[in-house]
Amino acid sequence: MKSVAVFAVLLSATAAHAQQSPPFVVQETGKGFYRLDDAVKSVNGGDATIVIAPGTYHDCAKVDTGRVAFRARTSGTAIFDGGICDGKATLVLSGTDAMVDGLVFQNLRVPDGNGAGIRLQHGNLTVMNATFRNSEEGILTGEDPNGEIRVDRSTFSGLGSCAVASGCAHSLYVGHYGKLFVTRSRFEKGRGGHYLKTRSAVVSITDNSFDDAQGHGTNYTMDLCAGATGLIARNVMSGGPDRENHSAFIVIGAEQRDNPSAGLTITGNTATLTPGADYSTAFVADFTHEPMKISGNTLGKGIRPFESR
């Protein structure tokens, strides 16, 4: 019995030590930190990977220079809940390159209505295996005409809002970036705005799901508001019954014509209206009047293939 009691004490002490271990570890140095921002500051503008232990955190962090990757030790178990830096986002990124792998961002709101998981102000960004949920925006970016953004195998759920006077928030909102790649990701349950809005010059939006069946007050599935070239292919889209603007699924050049759109290819996509959606709509609405390649898309009842506006 004595040996069992000693073992129980040792096990309890080991568990307590594990709970007290720093959750944010700089992979290159092995040094741990109890605050995410302290881990970022320790990098001092260099290149580093910060590995994040399972848990729920209210931290936020800013990266001003360098290349920093934020990686969950186990994908989907590192949850950032409500933490906001600079009134913008959980991660405010201005370095050369950033990577986010396996993190969850949730419950993010700010007074101007643009609370995001990631606010990218400059530089390249790669996001994979991430979840953005129940917030005003998932990812919001500034402008970097030479930059590239890649989003892969990620989920955007319960995002968007048009509740403030400054305008709408969107699930994924990219400014004037050079290239945007969105692949194998899911967008669902929008709460206003568009599921994907971008001013990128070149886009590749492929193999994604855009499910609006449980959306409320949503608008377009994709808004390429400044025009774009590239590829939109093999996406599955639905239009739900509670769309605020249900005039089209994909809209090209509705706000500006900053980018050429000639040659934009839209092919192999599927679009349907869900039960209860009693409106008709266009699959593609084009404001640019430039020649595009639109073919091989499967469209459900009530969806017109193309409209020039």
C-alpha cells in the first residue's frame, strides 16, 4: 500500500509539473514562455517556430519583423479565445513571412467591427489546418502587391458582420495582394458580408466548400471586387435562404477595375440553392466586360450561368 501511495504522489507531482510547463516554446532554442508575446519578443526579429501546447489562451502577439511560424503541438488543440492586440486581431503580422499551422481562433470582436484571428499588414502568409470561428473576421489583410497568401485545409465558420457603420466584415478579406491561393478549405454559417473578398491581382481558389445553408444576412460567395486573373475551380457552393444580397455567387470588379481580368478561368464548380432559398441568381456577375473562360460548371435550378453588369 505504501508503494502505491508513493506512486500516486509522484504521478500527481508529474502532472502538476506538466501543467506548469511554459506552453509557448521556441523550437530553435528550446526556451519556453508563459506568454505568447514574450516568445515572439525573444526571437528579436529573427527566424523562429513557436510551438504551442494544447490549451485555451487569451493571449495575442505582434510580429514586426522577421519570419515567425506559429504551430500547434497537436493540430486543433491550441485555442486562442478573445485575445486582441492593437484593437485588431490575435496575431498582428508585419514581418517578412509568417506561418500559422493547426491553431484555433474564436470569439474575436473589436469596436470597429473587424476583430480577426489574423491581421496581416505586410509580408507573406501561409495558413494551414487552422479554424476561425464565431468572430467578426477570420483573416483580414492590408496591402502588399508583391506578397503571397496561401490558405489550405482550414475552416471559416460563423464569421462576418454588417453591424457597424464602418462597413461589413467578411470571413476572409484580402486587400491588394499579389497572389492569393485558397485550397481545400471550408466556409460556412456566415453572419454577414462575403465568404471570400479579395483585391488580389491573381487568385487560385480551388477544391473548397462554401456552405451557406445556415448563413444569416450573407452576401456573395466570392467577391473579386477589383478584378483578378487566375483560376476558380472545383469548388462546391450553396446559397442559403437568408442571403441579404443573393444576386450572384461570384462577382468580378464590382468596386474597382484595378487588376486585369481577361483570361480569368472559372471551371468545374458546382453551385446550388438550398431548400427554402426561393430566389433566382447568377453564378457569375461581371462588371469588367473583359473576356473570361467560364465553362464546365454544374448549376442547380434558379441559377443563371453569367451576367454582365
